[in-house]
Amino acid sequence: YDASINRTVLPIDGIFLADSERTDYAWHRWILRITANKMLLAAESALLTYDLNTHKVSDLLTFPSTESIFASYDEGNDILLLTRTLRKSGLISSGLRALFNIPVVKGSCLYRANPNTGVITKLLALAQDEAFVYVDGKTAAVASGQTISLYDITSESPALIRTIELQHPIVDAANKVDSAGGWLFLYGFNEQTERDELLDKVFIG
């Protein structure tokens, strides 16, 4: 909300969005940065800028309907974006997915975006059974099965640093991953105690 002009800055007319264009995530927008004259925001489909002087919104970069931003990390200079890659929507596509139990999400990607130019670089693309469990300006941790792979993402061509084997599957609906102080913690839900319990921990530096 912009108090100087007494109106909502970015109204979301979700009722006018076609299913083939956007998903439920279209309702979410969040602020990344605010400077003296500009606001940088992320949305499910794009990065946007709002000029505080002219009160105008413009798209900095956009994604197609088959890809959606679900997380962003401001690294001071660039913005890291995590996206979900989705299967095409439509009656036939949705029907076939339901019939053969095919998930909508195909995988995930990591991008580095320049907030000044809107130029993006795809750093990593993951398959459906893989997941990002940690990302910062220098490192990305990818989980697959019981393995965590650490990548150096400081260049446009990420390099594998090392792999770490855990005792439990990581990409699992019953498990979740957290991080703190250079450590990754894998938790699993215990149905008897109805609590999350620590399964594994690993130092990633």
C-alpha cells in the first residue's frame, strides 16, 4: 500500500488469471528490497519493480506458465531464485495425470538473477525425485535418495564439491530438513509420539 497516493500498489486480479497461465501461487507476492526510489518484489511468476516516484509497476523478468518461483534469497548483489517446473495444464493433460497418477511438479531449478538488468542464469536443474535443501551465495546442497551433493555456485557452471551419504532417505513426505550454523538436520515424523525426531545431521561448512 502506497500512503502517498492512498491506494494499493499491486492489486492482484486473480479472478482474471487463466488456469493455463498461472497456478494458485499467483496470489503470493513478497518484498525483496526497498531503496529510496524503488521496490523490488517477487511473485509466483516474475520479479517486479515498483517506482516510488512515478508509482508504476514493471516486470523485471517473467517465467512461463510451466515454471513458478517458490523461494528467493537476496545475496546483496544478485537474487537467487528457486522454481518449480510444472507439467502443462489443460483438460487432457490433467486427466492423463490423474489417470496415471503423474505428479504436476516435474522438478526444480536454481537461478541467479541480476536485479538491475533482469538477466537470469540457470545454475542447476533437478529431477522430480531431487530437492534443494540448502542455498546461499556460494553453495547449493541437493538431496537425492540418501545422498546430499554440495555444489559451488559462484560461477555460471556449478562444480560438485563433495557428496555426503546419510542413513535415511531425504526427499520423503514424512521427513523435513532444516539448517543452522553450517549444519543440516534431517527430521522424521514419529507417528507414536506425534513429533518430529532428529534422524541425521551433517556439517556442510
